Amino acid sequence: MNGKLIYRYGIAGWLALVVVAWAPAAFAKWANPQLLLTPEQLQKNIEKSDWVVVDCRDLDAYLKGHIPGAVSLGKKCGTALRDPTARIFKDVKKYEGLLGKVGVGNNTHVVFYHGDMRDLTDATVGFWVMEYLGHDGKVHVLNGGLDAWRKAGQRLDDKPAKKDSTTFKAKVVKSRYASTDEILKIAKGQVKGVQLIDSRTVKEHKGEDIRALRGGHVPNTTLNVSHVDTLPKAKDPKTDKMVGIAYLDPDVAATAFDKQDKSKRTIAYCQTGTRSTLTYLQLRLMGFKDPANWDDSWHVYGSTVAYPAADEQWYNFAKANSGLRSLENKIKALEAAAAKPAGK
């Protein structure tokens, strides 16, 4: 192992400092704690032939240092495990081929881990996809990801790992996938008793931050709580502000979702169905009986004008075009000034 690599990752990042300021109070407990692993639990199992650890960061980050034995999918998990429109592959054979190639079989425990807040949801995308494929009881997320691993005194490796290929057969659990047709029926009041959780920011929910043709939210949404606000916070020593950190805590989650009925079908959504996979994992941890992720989410719904929307706001194309013209004029003026001979 490269000594410089150990040193670099042993002290890297302000997150490694601020997490010390946070420690779980442990008043609440997860109903399904086995879905999250501690570094100690992972260390005990990592060398077993029926365990595969997946680094959900991009390939460059993986090659600079990863958990020994962990494999990379070649891209961030959120990209590798979805199509170019950020949705799951409709043909599950693509998953079967990809997972079998990296050594994941039907009896394999799969552990996803992240680097920091930037790729936390890549790990939770992996978790949700595996649960959608029916890999029950054998899919986990390393709580705290690479940061927690380093804090536990564990080493990193910079040598790519490869597992023997095997066979994976999907057993799709359709209920874990929420379709836009189902959401539309809820929005129109045709289906009752389903809880909708919007994992986007308050501004997105209110239509003030528009990231589709329209802003707003799905009518009959039960709760809006940003995915960041469902995580513990610690002080950033650089800004002196409290910021979310990439750990899952039962007390923080309990506070965020305490008014939701665990016995009801509960569907999470966001802009692209990415942030909401974190919510899906939290719902599973908390013991919700019928959780799902809405894969299409707002980027499909908000761009379909026939669908009803609450707090509907339209993107101001006239203002945007005016701003672009102004910017183009400034660029032309700068180019003209740069091209003018000196002294003239």
C-alpha cells in the first residue's frame, strides 16, 4: 500500500473534521438496521466470496484510493445503473449482465458506498435499483461511506479490483417503482390513502426554482422535506455554517418523517428520482411497509403541460432570452476590444 495514499486520505477534506462534532444520540432506532453497515461490520465480511463492495464514485476517484477489494462500475452508480434520461433500464437483462459481470449473483451481499455528500445519492440509487430487482436481504449501504471507513482506521487501496463473473437473475418487485400513471391518479384524487413525499428544496416545491418546463409540485403531495434536511448537520469550519453530512441517523430521520403513516403506501419523488432514493432508503430503514421511488419525478411531470400542478409557475423564456442577448452583446464588445490594436 502506498504510504502517501494513506496520508492523503487520512487527513483529506474538511468533512473528516466536522463529523467529529456530530455523533448519533441513538434515541430512535432503525426498524431495519441491517440495511446500513458500519465499517466494522463491513471489515468482518469484506473478504468473503459472497460479498461484493461497490464504490459509487467516478472512476478517477476510485483509482486514487478505494476500500480494498471494492469494484467500480466505471462510472458513478447513478449513471451506470440508469439510462441517459436518468431512469432505470426497462430491460432488466441489462442489469443482469452488468451485475453478473462484476461478480454479483443472487446469493451475493452487495454493499454500496459513497465518498461525500456529492455522491451519497449515487449509493442510494444503487440500493433502490437492487431492491427493485428483488435482491432482498442482501443489499446494504455503508453508513458514512469512505469518510466513516477512514475514521475507523481502515486503509485504502489504489489497485483496481475485479471479481469473477457470475449469473444474476432479477426478480423485479414492481411495488418499489412508482409510475407517472400512478402519480397522476393521486394528483387527480382518483387514488386515496397514498403518501407523496417531495424530496426537493422548498423553492423547487413552491415553483420558485424551476428545473422543468414548469415549476411547482404534484397536487396532494403529503410532505415536502429536502433530502439534505433529513441528514445530520455539522459545522463547516471554513464557513462557520451548519451543513448536511453524508451519514444517516435514525433520530434525524424520525424528526423529518414523524407524521407519516408507516402502514400506508409512501412514494418519494424529486427532480430526477435521484435524491428521492435517499428518502426511499430512509423509509425502508424506518420500517415503512410499502415504500417506492418515482423514477420519472418532476422532470417528466413538470414538462408535461396536461398534468395538473400545484403552485404552478412557468419558466420565463422571454426573460431568459433577453438575458442571453445581453450576454452575447457583452461578449461581442469584449471580443472587439481585444481585437483592436494597442494604442488606437
